[in-house]
Amino acid sequence: MDIHRPRGPQEGVPCEKERSRDTVAKRLMCVGDSAMLRDYLPQLAGADWELVPVSGTGSVPRVLRENGRVRVAVIGLDASNAKAVAELVSSHSELEWIAVVESTDLENCRIKHIISSLFFDYHTLPIDVDRLLVTLGHADGMAKLRTAGTDYISYSGDDESPHYQHIVGVSEGMRSIYSTIDKAAPTDFPVLITGKSGTGKELVAKALHHKSDRADRPLVVLNCGGVVPGLIQSELFGHEKGSFTSADKSRQGYFETADGGTIFLDEIGELPMEAQANLLRVLEEKLVRRVGGSSSIPTDVRVIAATNRKLPEAVANGQFREDLLYRLTVVHIEIPPLCERRSDIEILANYYLRKLKLEGKSKAKGFSRRAVEAMLLHDWPGNVRELINRIKSAALLCDKQLIQPQDLKLAPAYVRAHSNDQLGHTTLREAKEEAEREALVQTMEQVNSNVSLAAQTLGVSRVTLYNLLKKYELR
């Protein structure tokens, strides 16, 4: 089954009629050749939708590169194209996808699984255009929210990999980081990235490399804290045969391997003082001398370093060279901890849950309101790494449509919010009311706000349920 291709316009080019409309019109990509939507074009155009036709799945990457403002797509789905459609939608999760299916195809287990795990929504034929317009509006709104912090992601050439390596966020601190990356990436200046463990320092380093002119050259990563101190010189600069007991052959170091590209020195604060002196010399002279070697080797490497230590304090304590600190800090990027960028928490959570869904590792459709509140109140000492790990665990263990606080192993929001009150505990009445409220919220979420079904599930009358919803100010 295919979605329409309007008569007239070239593939991937917005219809002239719609393109001449207000430039803020939303673009809808329609994948397929059939005429099933042709009768609805005037109504879609009248609702400020600019249609971008695509004849087949293979043309989608090119059309997306040429029409970067596309956020929503419609595609026909049936048993004959299920595999191709699933692969396409999984590869372009940056879009919100809507499936059009025959009613009889909904009896196919594979079709049901693809729709429930990959699509924003679906419509059966014949199409209810009013409902379709509502769905399109919701999908576009969700796409805006989901990509609000990734407006800086761009695509280049035939490579579909984003230049920003899964960095997500809309907070002021993250926007400042995006700006600094944009300015620093094209240069060869050394960059020092600082921040607590788990904040994403390596992702920033990768973004700097992939947005630089060295992107097609190696990015070599060395964890300075994970190498035996006596071998760090050999790892960085290489060694000649016989230079020490186990050196049975000559070996290139990381700097030679990264020639023409970038070397990322993680945990730079753990580098021994002798290696610091040699690193300083390499930065100044752009020459490397292997351990046991007598000649210098020219090297063209951009150095990016990272640490969770406060290097000025290490300098004061004689544990880090001050001149090396100055040499590394031509550009300084400080990544804020997650507790200082709470506006990013829900965006990050939804981003990583969506990745797990696309990988087939979760059936959960999202987070309950209480789960979101619990995440917003948590201190996140492990930062983004902790958030990802909690979501992975919750996505695996959750057997409901929505992930709950207990799935994330976080206390319910009410308990967290009142944990520091004057009494230090809640009364029995408060505890009973909180349990009652929690039962209402979870039940309404599970039955999609169907009042009759919720009343039946809870064993109360509709009137009682309405009174309880009013009491707890729940809609």
C-alpha cells in the first residue's frame, strides 16, 4: 500500500500552491505513489500543510536533506512493505510518522507491532480528514518539543550521522555549549572540557571533531586514568624495540595514530608529571619522540582534553603543571551537572526511551506524570549517565504502557517533595490520600482517561470517581 503522490510537482519538491503560501506552513512528507490522499489536498493545504511528495522509501534521505523543515511524515503500511517501512521509520526517528492502513491489516500481528513500537499514530481507510488534521497537529507539536534542544543537529553529504553526537538539551547552559562548539570546531586550538562524571564530556569532544575539518581523519581516545603510569609515555608517544623489557618491537603511540586528526585525552588530570612535560613539548613543537628513540617525528594533531578534577587546585597542590593548563585551556567548555539543567531532564528521558523503543528494547510508550515529577526532583549525582542507566532498567522491567517512579527506582514525587518538611514524616491521613491519589492517576493513565472503565477498575461508581477527581484536582 502506498500514500499518494500529487499530480504535477517533482518528487521531493513542495507543491507550488502550498509553497507560495505563508513560509511558516508546516511540511508533511507523503511517501508513496498512490492517489489515496489526492482528494484531501485542498483541505490539508487550507490548514497550512505544505506537502512534500516522495515516490518510494529509497528517496527519503535525499528529500529530507533538501527539505530540512520536515517534521511529520505519512506512509502506507501493509504486509507487503512492512519490513521496508519498519527499516525506514527506524532510520529516521527524527520525524513523527503516521501510518495509513486497511482495517483488515490491523489483524496482522506484525503490522500491529510495527505501529505500536515505531509510529506516532495510524489511520484506517477511508480517511477521516478532520481526525487526520488533529493527528498531524499533535505530531508536529510533539516533534517541536522533542527536537527543541537539537535544532543544532545537521546532516552533511550522504552521511546521515548528526554532527552533534547525541547531545540533547534546551537549557541556557547547553545552548552556550552548542555556540562554543560551533566557534571552536573549525579551529585547531586545544580545548579543555570540564564537568562532573557522567555529564557527557566525551560526546562534546566527538562533536568538536565531527564538526571540524578533520572529521574524515581519526579520532583517537585515551583514558589517561586507565593506563598504568609506567606505560603512559609509551601509549602516548610510542616506543622503539628494546626500549624496555617487554618492548619486543617498535610501536606507534596515540599521537602518531591520530596524525591529521584529533586525540581526546580523557581524565587528563591523572597524567603523571613526567608525561605532562612531554605533552607540553608536543603541543608547543608538534614533534613526537618515541620512548627509546633518538629522532623526532612531526605530528599534526588537534588535542582535546577532559577532566572532572579542578585543575587550578591541582596546580596549587603541585599535581599539575600550570604551563600545561594554560596551553590546554585555549578554549574551555564547562558542562553543567544535570541538577543545574532540569529543563533538559524530560527531553533527555524521552530521547533515550525513544532510542530503546526503536531498538526493540522497550514496549513502554512514555513516562507517567509522577515519573516525570520524580525525575525532576531527583538530584542525579551520576548525571546523564545515571539517567540513561535508570531508563534502560525501567524500560526493560516495566510491564505497563507508562513508566512509573518505582520502575526508575525513584521515590514518588509527593514523598520527595515533602521529605524535608518540619515534621519529617506524613500523617496517616496524608499517606492514605496520597495512596488514593496515586491509584487514581495510574488507573486513569492505564485506561486512557475512560471514566466508565476507570470506575469499574477501581470498584466505585462514576459519581464517586468524579468526586475523587475533583477532590484531587485531576482532569
